[in-house]
Amino acid sequence: MPSVLLTGATGFVGSHVLKSLLTTTSLEVVFSTHTQSQIDWILYKYKTPRLKGIIVEEITAEGAFDEAVRGIKYTFHIASPFHYRFDQASEILDPAIKGTLSIIKSAKYHANNSLEKFVITSSMAAIMNFAKGAPPSAAADIYDERTYNQATYEEAMEPGASKLAIYCASKVLA
């Protein structure tokens, strides 16, 4: 049976993707989390043999997903930190950027040619730069490459950068 790897299954978007995969496909779903208790909770909630959880303790680690991608046909990379409980910008930037690079590298070098599709989700934060003031709010506004967030890692690391600006930078840089 074809398999899909899903990161971020315990988050808002990832939990909806997980539910959709289980209710609209016959795929085996492999999801990654940080802890066994998260795996246990999801397995208890869905009670299906098509679901398997794996622990990836540190998504920023080189090779963190090497084993997880073997034989996987589809990958949905949804995981990215979204909270304001951080003291250092790197606590948000590093998991977003390095976590994305880690799973891309694992898929490229360890999926053994089984991978057919790779999906990365992002956010409106990637095209709206809140650091430069409020974004346009009219419903008729067009968001495209002209409005893309140009935030840099250096700007996000500046003392005094707002937590919202740091999050927005994490999304565009990932």
C-alpha cells in the first residue's frame, strides 16, 4: 500500500491534513511527532491500522528524516513552530528553516526513488511583511511576487524585532 509521510500532525493544519488523508484516501499514513505521548494520542483518536507514528525528536538535525522517508510515495511537510513563547529569534527561525532543509535532503537522498510528490505548506506570513507596518487589508488586494515578504535572517535576529516579524521571517525563509 502506498505511504504518505506527514509532519506537523499535532498542529492545526497538520491535524486537518491527517484527518483528510485518513477519510479520503486508502494510503498508509506515517506521521512524525516529538514524543511518544503524541503518537499514542493520535493512534487512540483514529484507531486505524493505516496509521503509524514515528518520533523525530529534533527536526533540525541532519538526517532526522532519513529513515522516515524510505519507501514513502508522498510527503506533506506541515511542521513549523507557531507560538510566541520564545526568548530568542533562533528558537523559531532554526526549526522552520533547518527542519525544512532536513526533510528535503532526506527525501532527496534516502527516499530511494519512491517519492512522487513533496508538499510544503507555508502561510500568508510568507507574502506579507508585518515588520514594515500593517499589511493591505482590502479584499481586492492582490498578493503576488510584488508583495512577497522580503524579510532577511539578519533582520529577524535584530534586537527589538517583534515576535510577529520573526515568525513571518521564519515562514519566508523556510
